[in-house]
Amino acid sequence: MFFFLTCSKGSQPDPTEKLGEKMQEFIVELSVYAKLQSPQFIIIPQNGIELAFTHLDPTNEFNIDFLNAIDGFGVEELFFNSNYQPDIYRLEMLRKLKAEKTIMVSEYITHNDSISTAIAKNHQEGFLCFPRDSSNYNYTKIPLSISNTNPNNISYLSEAQNYLYLINPEKFSDKIEMIDSIAQTNYDLILIDLFVFGEELLASDIEQLKTKPNGAKRLVIAYINIGAVETYRYYWQDEWKLGSPHWIVKEYEGYPNEYYINFWEQEWKDIIYGNDNSYLKKIIDAKFDGAYLDNTEAYYFLNN
């Protein structure tokens, strides 16, 4: 999901900018917590590229505190959204950002003969590309081929040349089949959910994925939604609904099991990080190498 941020030119503070600054602070705080637990822990926000800039304005300098808190940036549908539709606005921001951070791009392509074009376009820009076709819109499948395969150990995000984005296990019969299938691939980076069919992955599960079949080491990153509450997660309580607790504030169009939230509320922060029962601590305890933060652009949709 992506958008165009309109900056206020008047004297009144832009409410979207203020919410964006709260998201910047949120990500910095959770990064500090994670890296205190595990110093090499990787933080990758998805979408909301404006967060990398002061006042969320891409004509400004980078927000240094935010940039220091993250290790890369993920985006969806940069060159392809079904068909070839390059997003020049976001592309220009990413061209500024790529000198500082690794850029991971997930493209959605309905014509398979365009997959090589998507890979080439991103490679030309220095971006990692994960192309998904019409049967893989919801990140359910492992593609048959990998672009830019290599035999090298991957210890840092900047060393990765490709990645697998697989957060929905519905195509697999159980956790074991999913892990075994992923383990047989040579992707440099694996992006998966902490939970498979509601079962929390263990450190022993993640360890199976950290070595490629070619013998080289790779990174395993956990997906986590920080900008919307999900009704199917372990933290959801039966009595919760829109408006109760008060920080569940807006329906998420197209996703009936999710709601936008006031993500800066302490109760939500406590769910995500900062204590031994938090979502991020579960990810760290499972020995993931990092976290991929979804819905970081939620600040925009709260105000629009």
C-alpha cells in the first residue's frame, strides 16, 4: 500500500505530518529496544518512504535518528502493479535512499513474461526484487526460480542479492512442509511470519532455515504488522472491537480482520515491544535476524 503525502504550506501544523512523526518515533523506539536485546538485529520498514525524511518531505534532508534506526526499506509495486506502471514519485525517493540503505521491492505482475523486466528494472536501480504473479498476490508461494543467486554467506542485509517473501502458509499442509520447502531454496533472505497456522515458530525451526542448500549462511526476517491490529493474532481479546479499546479507531478497507489503530498509545506499544511478553521479544527469542515492519504508513490513513 502506498500514497502521496501532501505537505501543508500554511501556518497550521499538518496533522498527517504530526502522525508521521509519531510513527518515526515509534520505529526508533522499537529499534532501540530490539538492538539492545540483539545488537545485529535488522529493522526494515515497509512503505511509508517519506518517513526517511525530516518533516516527511522528500525535498528535505534525511531524518538521521530514523535512518540510524533502520537497516533497509521495503516497498510494494514500484514498477509493476499488475502491468508496467512505474511510480516516479516513490522511485525518486528511493534513489536518494539507496545510497544509505538496502531497498527491497515486491512487484505484482499479472503477465509472467514481464517478470524478467521487473527484475531487470530493479537490478538497474540497485534494488532487490521479489516478483509475484497473479497466483501469489498474498505471498503464499515459493517462485520456481531465483534471480541473482550466489554462493556467498549473507551476514548483513547489504550482502543480500535476492529474497523470498512468504507470509501466508495456506498452500502448505503444515509447518513442517513449509519449513522443509523453504529450506530447499537458495534465497539469501527469507521473510516469513512468526506464526504458521497459529503455531509460533521456535528457534529450532528458524535454525533450519539459516543455511542455504549450497552451504552458505542466510538471513531470516520476521514479518510484523505495527500499524494495524489483527483479529487473528494471539494478543487479540474477545471483547475487543472497533472503538474498544479506544485506540482501535478505523476499519482497514479490504482487510476485514484488521483495524487501524492509534499506534502511539502505550497499550499498543506494550504489545509490540519493551517487555518479555511483547511480539518483538517473541521474534528475538525465536532467533530471527530481524523484523519487517508492515503498515508503517498507517499514519497517513488515520488522517485521510
